[in-house]
Amino acid sequence: MNDPLSPPPEAPEPGQNNPGRQTPGFGAGVPNAQVAQASQEKVGWERSTLERLAFAALTEQRLARRWRNGVRLAWLGFLIVLAWLGFSQNGPPRDVSAPHTAVVEIKGEIASGAEASAELIGSALKGAFEDAGAKAVVLLINSPGGSPVQAGIINDEIRRLKAKHQKPVYAVVEESCASAAYYIAVAADKIFVDKASIVGSIGVLMDGFGFTGLMDKLGIERRLMTAGENKGFLDPFSPQTDKQRVFAQAMLNQIHQQFISVVRAGRGDRLKETPETFSGLFWSGEQSIALGLADQLGGLEFVAREVVKAEDIIDYTRRENVAERLVKRFGAAIGDAAVRAAGRSAQLR
């Protein structure tokens, strides 16, 4: 047993090992040199790890920056291509002085925003009529119809340009020339058809659906608030009154009479009217000639060669280019599609 008054034992000299003491964390009897070496190794490992992490982060940032720049360059190239396509495909040829037959295609639905719109067709017609080399203008038609407003604008523009430039206009029907398309065709001096073409359908419709009975069965209540007694009478989820039905029918009858007047003015004495002529029926091309709705059989090449006497055919049609189609996928095109989906506007088809 140690004497409490005796002096404490002397500390060992540096470099000497004290077998009676333990180094914390390394167990008993570990030399101080080994402790220092282990500590240095730990610090070196941590530094190496941090350096690797830092270099990895820098490499990742560099790759991300290159990727962003690549994407931006790709978009820039894409926009340049769109611009080039827009300028290179956005109009008919100009200053074609050699004698030729000018063609303007009217295909698909006749509607605002479509390729067969009054805006695009009118622009193409203007270019065709103003070209000194164009001996005649041929309307190449393949359409089931569409908007009476757009058809009326095109019909008026054809008659105006024909009177101004004193050039003949011929309509050549491929598969279909119905309703609004026929509204346009009657502005031509002659209408040529294939024997199996579909011609006519001189009528007007307003179509849609009514879901009131189904809603009653399902217990669904329609909550439509309007300012104006008849503001919502085209709503498919609300009942239609007799007064509203009479009003809509009167409007359709008026547009129908406008259509009939245009057909009579365009066809004149050639038209052989029957009770079915303006009933909305349509006929084959061969039947349409017998009824005076068309003049004779013939295609585009036949008209250019035998009628116009200018076999060279130049297309003046303005077509929607890639840039315009992409733009129309957004914005106004969405609203236009929603209106067409309602299916309640008057149509000549």
C-alpha cells in the first residue's frame, strides 16, 4: 500500500514506454509513434476523399454545362431550320412569264385556320391571277365542305379577280366537291368532274347533342347562369325550347337561300332544277352533268392540255409549312379545336 505522503512517481522520459499506462482509443501498450502514424494516415485518407469528391463535383458541373450548351445549340439549329422552311415554302412562285396553267388546290375542310381557308386560298388566287404567264386558273377541288362564311369569301374573291384580270377559271373535281366546296366551284366558268366524283349536297346543317334526358336519369343538375334569355340555347346540357328551335331553323333557312342564290347565279341556264336539287342530296359526277351541276368529264391534265392549251402546270397553292403547324398546336389552335368540338356552328357539308 502506497504512502499518501510519498511523492508521485516521475513521468517517463519522452520516447520511453510506460507499461503501466494505456493510450486512450488504441488499447494498452500502443506506442506513441504508431498513434501519430495512424492519425496522419487518417488525415491523408480524408483529404484524398475530399479531393476526389471535389473533382467529381467539378466534372459533373462541366458535363451539365456542356449539355445545356448543346441543347441550346440544338434549339437554335431547329429554329433556323423552321425559319428557312417558312421562307422557302410559304408562297407561290412569282414572275413566271412562260405560258402555263395556274393551279390552286382546295382540299380538306374549308375553315378558318385550315389549309383551305379564305386567307390562304385568297392569297394563292391573287398570285395566280396576277402572273402574266398564267393563261387560266384551275381550282383543283377535293373537299367535303365546311364553313359557309369562308366559302362565301372565296367565291366573292374568285369573281372579283376574274373580272379584274379577264382570265378564265375552271374547277376540276377529284373525289368530292360537296356543300361549301361546291359553293366555291360555281364561281368557275366550267366545272369538270370524274364520272365517280361526289358533287352537290346543297344544304346547311347545325349539329350537336342533347344530354338532358340522360342527366335526369343520373340525377345530374345543370347549373348554367346567363345574362340574356337565350344566351345558352346551344348548350347541349340544357333543354331547347320551341322558340329557340324555330329561331335556329330560320337562320339555317336564310343561309340555305344564300347558297341557292349563289348556285343559280353561277350555273345560270345550265342548271336543271328538280325538287331534289337543293335538298342536300349529292350525286355522282356523271349524274351531276345531267343535272347541270357540272359541265363535262375531265381531269387537271385534260383541262390544261385541251381547254387552256397550256400543258405546263404551276401550283400556286399556299400550304401550311412546318413552323406554322407547330405554332398552331398551341394558343389559338386549342381554342379553335374546342369550338369545333362543340359541333354547333352552321356547316355546308
